[in-house]
Amino acid sequence: MKNWLLSVFCLLCATAAHAQFRVEVSGVGTTLIPVAVTPFRGNDVSVQKMAAIIQADLERSGIFRSIDLVGAPPTDETTGLLDPSFWRKKGADALVSGSVTPLPDGRMDVRFRLWDVARNENMGGQRYSVASSEMRMVAHSIADFVYEKLTGEKAVFSTRIAYVTKTATQYTLWVADADGENASLALRSVEPIISPAWSPSGSQLAYVSFEARKPSVYVHDVATAKRRLVANFKGSNSAPTWSPDGRTLAVTLSRDNGSQIFLLDAMTPGAEPRRITTSSAIDTEPTFSSDGKTIYFVSDRGGTPQIYKMGATGANVERVTFAGSYNISPTVSPDGRLLAFVSRVSGAFKVHVLDLASGTVTPITDTSADEKPSFSPNGRQLLYATEQQGKEALMMVTVDGRVKSRLVGSEGDIRQPHWGPAAR
């Protein structure tokens, strides 16, 4: 009876995050910008392989393709392309070159330059003096620079993701770079942890912990690791999500006999929650639109789990999904155009994307155990958990479904991903 609600509460999590993730990109976009990323001079002294990280970031976006470096001449980020004709013959539109030099104080001096190959023109660059532990984030920042210069759009390589892993004896909440690497521990427990949700500022994570032997909602400060209990009412407390201004949490509570959606003042400890759904059905998995005016949620008020929307005060409830008999886990793109969700099709659970203006629904994955899609801050990609080839995995897919990136841990179960906001 109502087993789908149990899956909302108990979608549990995965891999030992100290293991290295492996990025595997498949599929191609309709138009790919050819970019050559040359090995940085002095790269042997760096902790991370700068060019490889930059190249992987760009490829994963589904907008760029890499250029073969066989026979490549030397490049210099200070004096320009030494042989632009070579790169033109290779078909490159742009080239990234750089260097890594150790400084006397132990830091690394990182410099790079982006070149327009056709015009042999400097498109700009930057310089960083950082600790060796920050080299990976610098590489992501360089990829952001290249992406934004060549597309005019906001990049997301320097953002972070959260996810949960489950081993035989414990559950762990992790915060990692957007490519799944460089994970740091946020919380470890012998009891389940589910539903991590980033605050709009990227400074906090709300999540559900079962450490009190029932689901309760906590808010965790990422920088200090301090946390506070925000929802521990009678019954279950689950599915937290932040309003765009970061002042309100929408949560699912069963305190009044039946799972309903409430709003909770995230700034005031002990604040009394305000109920905004009043059906006799199960209402859960709320998520705000980017303007904060609309809340999408899941309800079985029509007999099966479907996605509905309502005003942020609970008014004007409307059904959104009609295709299929089981649709859960809604998430709205930052521009408000698309709704991603998980739909059960012939027993398989797949991520679908709904164009809210036209009503067109498109399946975008070829896996069959998908969970918890989450949009990138620029709306170009989705992060989700799934099972592929017998292994638990995090996947990224472009919203058109053309390019997929697999982030695979070496062992364990990985679930409940959520993509953090862009840096402010």
C-alpha cells in the first residue's frame, strides 16, 4: 500500500567516495566546438593534471570536442601560438595553453591563455597563485573561463554536488566537485541519510537523517560542519527543499495523520510550520520554481503518483503530468522552461523532460533504474543516480539526452545526488 512513498523516504545511497570516479562520455551533440587543450608546461610538478581536467570538463558539457594532439608543436601562453597553421589543419577553433610553476613559498603559479586559432588572437587568460590542494578547482575555473568565452553562457564546472553513499555498515553524505572528484565528508551515520538539498547560497545542505530512528530534517553548514535540527515533529519529516531566497524550507510532514506539504521558516529555530496542502492523499517531494512563485510536487490524489503544481501559498493546484501512471521526483530548470522527473515505463524508471510550454515529454536516458534528477545551475545538464551494467553510478546528461557522462565509483551504492548552485 502506497509503496511509492516508501521509496521517497528510503532511496538510499552509495559508493566509497574516496575511490576515484571515472568519467565516460558517450553520444554527440549537433554542433561541437573543436578545442585543443595542450599539456601545461611544468605539469609534472603539479598535483593534478590540469589539461586533462579542463578537457574532461569541456567534453562533458556536450558542447565541445577535443582535438588530437599528435605531432603538436610547443605552445606558450605568454607569446602566443607558435604554429597556428598546425592547429588550423587539425580543425581547432580555439586552443588553451598554460603553465604550472612551483613558488618558493610552496604554492603553485598557474597561468593560462585562450587563443582564437583562425585569427591567431589572444582571447584572454588568468593567473592563479594557489596551494597544491587547490589545483583541481583552478582547472575547473579555467574550464569555466573557456566555456563562457566561447559560448557566452554561464559555466558550471566550478560548482559542487552532494550525494550519499552506503556501505555495509554506514551511510555517508559527501560534497564533491561537479565532476564527482575531490569529495569531502559532511556526515557519517549508521542510520540512513537521504534527500540532500543545497541552499541557494551554496553554504548549507538540508537533508533527512534516520538517526532518531525516524526521518528528521537537519540543516548542515558546509564550511563549519555545524548542523541544526529543523523538523522533528511527530511521524515522518522528509523531502526538504529551499525557496529561491533561502529563507523557507518546504518539507513533507505526517504529523497531522497523512503526508502533506508544509512551509518552515529556515531562519527561525523552532518556528511552527505552515501547512499548504490539505488533501487526503500523499503529497510529497516539493520543489520551487526559480522565481519562488510556484511549487511542484508529487501526489497520488488521482489514484497514482503524478506531478502537480500550486502557488507557493498552496492555491490553484493543477496536474502537470498525464502520460504514464507513475511520475515522481520533479525538478524545474533554472529558466522555468523544463521539468525533469522520473517516470516508470514498462517497469523501468527513466528520467524524462517535459517542456512546460508545449507539453512535450521526452525520455532522455537509456538506463532503467534512474533516481533524483537535478539540473545544473545553467540548465544545460541533469545529474541523476542510476544503475548501469550492474553498477551503481552517478550520471550527467544534457537536457536533450545526446551526451551522457558516467561517474563511476569502484564499489558500493551511490544515490540521492543534488547539484549545487553557481558561485555568487
